[in-house]
Amino acid sequence: MPTFIAGSAPRFTSVVAHPASAAGARARAGRETAARAHGFPAESGLNLRFSGGKTIEKLTFTNIYLGGAAAWNADDVANIDKALSGAIGDPHLNNVLAQYYADGNPTGTFKPSRILEGKLAPKVYRNTIESFVTSLDQANGLSGFDLKSTVFCFMLPAGTVLVDGVSSGHAEHDDDDDDDGNEKPKHNPALAEKDEASDSKHGLGGYHGSVHAKHGSKSDLVYYAVGVYSQGANGIVAFDKPWKNVCATFYHELCEARTDPDIEDAIALGDTPAADKLIGWYSDKGGEIGDIPMDEAGSNLGLIMKEVKIAGSSTKVPIQLMWSNAVGGPEGPIATKHPASPH
């Protein structure tokens, strides 16, 4: 879990939140942000810097729909699976990301989704999702995946509120393990008000992270992303249909997981050299690869939330444009790769 200190904000963030919201303001706190500029003129001062941490060049991902089949429209599931797999695997979108890998050849592979039965509480917290990850791992529900390069996407059904915090009211580690070997959060009432502002009713769309899932003497590092069914006043609404909002949110999270997968462990280590070494691509002034465009767009999400054509096809997919160091701004699908950014 991330570590938050009363009266301050985390140095690193791993959330996607509407910039004109309470959650967006909290995500930006603690780092300098440049003035937003209409049309995104080149702003190299916001560029991502490589700190030497892990990246995932050959990504595998799968979607896990929570709340049971009754909570989901079958057409929404089919549309999300098709559009998100098309976007992550698209060569022209991957050409934007290629600059962040030494050999410049990122790929994305989708494995069939599944629906998990079981009713969800109205609010879902980080520890809720991390308990799903641990339970699946302990039950061999993640077998068949290379955990070093896989992200498990947890989809929340309509009406469920996502909180960037744990159910005790904050997001701070307790260094002591409980009987099942998992770290449990300590309660800090002073942070409760801030955590309440960091939910999907206040602009939060989703986040990505990792879990050190323990079972017996074995521990697996599992990468995950979680996002809301953005509709009405819940989540980030940028398109005409909720499933499109879901797809764009998870495109954001998966691109960040590809370029900075270990950020949750870095947050837990705080302001230390060890934390820096875990970070992949990150902008001290703007955050992760998807955060900078969100901040720069401000309330005009149409500048970066777009439906783009898949290479060699007339099919359009809803995405969020990612930051490109090569152009100093958000960039859409491109036919030719840029040279690698300095590693």
C-alpha cells in the first residue's frame, strides 16, 4: 500500500483522476505542474525521465469483471474487451510508446476475460482489490500467466464507487504481518477527510499497483489495475457511452503499468534512494505517462480523450493520448517510431 504522511501528499502517484476535481487536485499535490496551454505547444520541461526501474515491453493483460454476470451488460463486456485489446495491441499506438524502450518494440497481448461472481459492497478500496488479487493467486486463479509481464484489470460494475485508500480510512503500511502473511493498514483518523475526497464521486477514474501475494513460503508479485464504470457523477466521463470511458481509463492505466509498473512499491518506500530506483519513466513535474496529458488538458478532456482508428482498419477505439517526450506533448497514433528517449 502507498504511504501517506499527514499534512503532505505522496511524491509519486499512480491514479487517473479528472483534473478539475478533488481527486485530481490531490493527485497533483506535492509536485510542480506547468501552466496548461491550449493546443499543447511543445513543453519539454514536463518530459518523462527514466530512473532505472522496471518497464514491461511485452505486455499481457486480461480483464476481470467484478460483481457477477448479473451486474454486467454482455454487450459492454464484449465492447470493452474488443476495444481495449485492439488499442493495446495497435502498432501505431505502440509506436508512441516505443521511444521508452531500448529496442523500441513494445507489444500488447490480450487473454480472454472472466467474470467473478459475488456481490460487491457499494464502495471498493485498495485493500478490497488487493484481497481479490491475493485470493486468486492462492487459489491458482492466476496460473498460466507470466506474472512478471501481466497486468490483471479489475472492472467495477455500474454504480460502484472506487476509493484511493483502504477501508480503515487511509493508505499507510503496517509493517507487521497478520496471520495470513499480508500487511494490514493502520488507522489514521487525521487522513480520513483527504481519503474521502479521493474517490470516484470526486473525479477518480482508476489506478494501478502491485501486490506481494503470499501463500505459504511463496510470494508472487502481481500487477493490477482497477477502474470504475464511469457514468453520470461517478468516475471520468468523456465519451457518449460508459463502456468507452472504461476503455479509455484502462488504456491510461495499462500504458502507465507498461512504463512504470513498480510505483506502488516506490510509494511505500517514501522519499528514499531505494524508492527512486524502482521508478521507470516518471516526470517530477507531471507524474506518469498518462497523468501529464490529463493535467494539461484540464477540464477540456476532449483534447486527449479520443476515438482513434486501429492501424489498417476502419475500427475506432476510445483511448487517452499518452505523453510523448519526442514531441513534448500528448501524441496519437503514428506510423513511424521516434528514436529512443535517453535511458
